[in-house]
Amino acid sequence: MRRFVFVLAIGLLAGCAPLQNGTAMTTVIPAPVARVDGDGSFALAADTTIGGEPAVARYLAGALRTATGFALPVGDHGDIELAIGSAPAVGGYSLTVTPDAIRLEADDAAGLFAGVQTLLQLEHDGTVPSVAIEDYPRFEYRGAMLDVARHFFTVEQVERYIDDIAILKFNYLHLHLTDDQGWRLAIDSWPGLTGVGASTQVGGGGFAGPLYYSKDDYRAIVAYAASRYITVVPEIDMPGHTNAAIAAYPELGDAPATPYEGIDVGFSSLAIGSETTYRFVDDVVREVAALTPGPYIHLGGDESHSTTDTDFLAFIKRATEIASHNGKTIIGWHEMGRSTQLPPGTIGQYWSFTTPQEGAAEQTLSFVEQGGKVIMSPADVAYLDMKYDANSPLGLVWANGPTPLPEAYEWDPAAIIPGIGDIQLLGVEAPIWTETIATTDDLESMAFPRIAATAEIAWSPAGPRSFAEFAPRLAAFGKRLDAAGIRFYRAPEVTWLD
């Protein structure tokens, strides 16, 4: 119930916007494809009804009830109609508001849910301005990644983050479930992974309760995300970033390991020549795949500095074959593209910089050459854990940091690697790594407002972006965040509203 109230608060404050010439401006983030404003507005009243697709209608009704105090019952048809019909493009919606009615139409419930986020941003003091909007996403995949391995986050905290990203039309949540510091998902066939393997995090324990998700916990996260039309992508990182697994089962490594609390990378590796390793991979991927209804599983493959090139390529070939036999499309960080023997359609996730580091462009292009696509997450603009400025108390600076807010907005995912444009891109993702992030306040203050910039890059049409145009809309969005209790960084480049 607490999280539902949080979402409703977004709806209540969604219309808050700066004043211009005495008239309230209603703003939308991400910016829609096409918008034509009309005359007048639709006024919500005690007898207003909502009809159409039941699940999305109930979600909207709850939000607007909190905003207005009106009952706003849901039925087959209503003054506000949410219709399954046609959409201007895949994933899109059309929204028409007149003084007499509101009609939102899409070709599925997910499109309607995206349109509802726009509608809630337009509502202000019980009115919605007359408008006609045609809108659809630039990219199919619009993701946010949460690292729960370096610092653990509870089911409730993850659900809160799901609500956070849903308002910005993200549709994938990438959970980084394993790393050197901890293993965060119960695996029945290897129970020690959530014993020794989940015993610590960066800086030690410091947490009341288990530092992992039971299978029921994970199912709850998946189901909650689905209620917000978000698909979970689980990541089991290997062959590097595996110290926690090796600490639990020494036979998985070439040398024993102990639980790790630091932030260094690249020192761990699975035992590439051991059949036990591949039994482990098969068991883990099989169990994770069975828990995950979405199409993807992420196998990491990054920063395997303690694995020789020959061993790395041998491992990636065999591990990806195992994963593909479990019915999932594989995602890997761009280093996985060193292999030319990936299952067809494997997705590469690029994490180098907007000016690619040595080898990164070629490794990323390898996925395309093997029939796959690319998710863009350039660390110097898309990583939400980079410091905003030199005085930021949280975050790191290794990715050409700090990363000021304008830099997080003024980049184009199709302009980084020659040969990788919109056609080759599956989408965009904003990762947040948690070396310095341990609480919900930490998480939200590092994610917001930069994640709003990523959301607009992922959804809105390609073209030149002006931070000067974006900043006033972001200032209005900040009022909504304040009202919803989301802590965010008040970047000095924005004139935030009191």
C-alpha cells in the first residue's frame, strides 16, 4: 500500500509546472513525438467515470482518486476511455483531451500504461488541458539497471525503484544479481551461494536480515515489475566478478576465495577448464531462466582480467551455448563480443565512453555482425553512479567523471560507433552501480534527475537536443519528485522551483 500511495502522489503533482505569462504550463518528460494544444480543459468531477482496459483503468483511477478525492469508478466505458485499438507505432499511444472527454488508445495495455504516465503529468488541480498527442518510443528497449550485489536492496526497495522508473516510461529493469561482493539469488542446486556467498557487501554486512532474495522474493519483484509493464532482466556475471560464488564453492575457482568487501574489479575468475564450472553454469542459468518470464538473461562477460584470452573465449562459447539451450536471448557486456562464436541474436551492451576506448567499438560491432543488436550505456553519460560534480558526496569519477546533468542529456546513442545506428540499436539503458550507494535516498538522489535525461533519449525522437529547452521541463518534474518524497540532486544548471 505504501508504494501505491507513492505512485499516486506522482499523479497528484504531475501538473505542477512553472508559470509563464500567468498561465500554467503542463510539461511532459519524455517529450512526446507530436503535440497540438487545444482550447479549454477537461474537468474531473464526482460523476466522472473511467472505462476500458481493466488493469490500466484501475491504476489510473487510483491515481486520480488521490488527486481529486472523487470516486472515479471503473467500468466498460467512461468519460475517460482507455481503448485497445490502434497506435501510431509499436509501443505508442494516442491521447485526445477535449472539454467533454478523454480518449487514450493503444494497441496493447503497455502502450496504454505509457499514455497514462503522460496523462498524469498533464493533470493539474483536477483538470487536464485540451490536447492531441501522438506518441511512440524511439527504441524498443528502455532500461534501468540496479546493482544489488555491491549493496543489497530489499524487495520493497526494488519495488520502489520500479515505481520510480515506470513514471518515465522505462520498460526493462536489469538486476545485477551477482558480483565479487555478494550472490543475491537463491539457487536450489547450489544452496551455499546464499550462505557464504551472500554474507557481505561493500563495507561489510551492516544489514538486518538476509542479503539475498528467496525464489519467492524474486517472483514478487518480477510480478510487481509486470504490473508496471516492466520486464526484469537478471544478470549472472561470469567468468569474472565471481569471487562470491568461489568463496561459497572453492571448486569453482582455480584458487580459494574469501568474502570480499572492497570495490576493486578484475581479480576473480571461474575455473575455465573444470567440468564443475559448466555444471554450475547450467544449473544456475536453468533455475534463473525458469523464474524469469522475460526473453533475456544477462551473462556479464566484462572485466575478466584474470582470465586469459584463450580461456575467456572458450568459456563464453560454452556458457552462451548452455544459456541459449534454456530458451533465453543472451545479453552480454561488450567484451563478450571478442567471441565470434556467439549464439545468433546475442545482444551486446556497450559500457565504454562516448569516445570508445581501444577495442570497444570493434567488440560491440561483433554482436551486430553475428545477427544481434546493441544496448547503449556509455559510462561517461549514462552511468547514474558517477559524481555530478567534484563536491558530490556519493559516486565515483573513473568514467571521465564527474558527469554534469547537461552531459547526461546532450548525447545520441546512434552517434557513438560508426555502423551502429538506430537500426542496429535495441535500445538504451541507465545503469547504477552501488559501490557508494547503500540506501533508498542514496539511490534516488544519484538516479534523479539524470535518469530523466536517459528516459528522454530512449523514448523521444532523434534530433538535436537542447538542455536549455529541457531544463524548465525538468524543473517542473522536480516539483513532482519533491511531492512524492523522492530525494534528488538539485543540479545548479536548472532553476528549480520552490
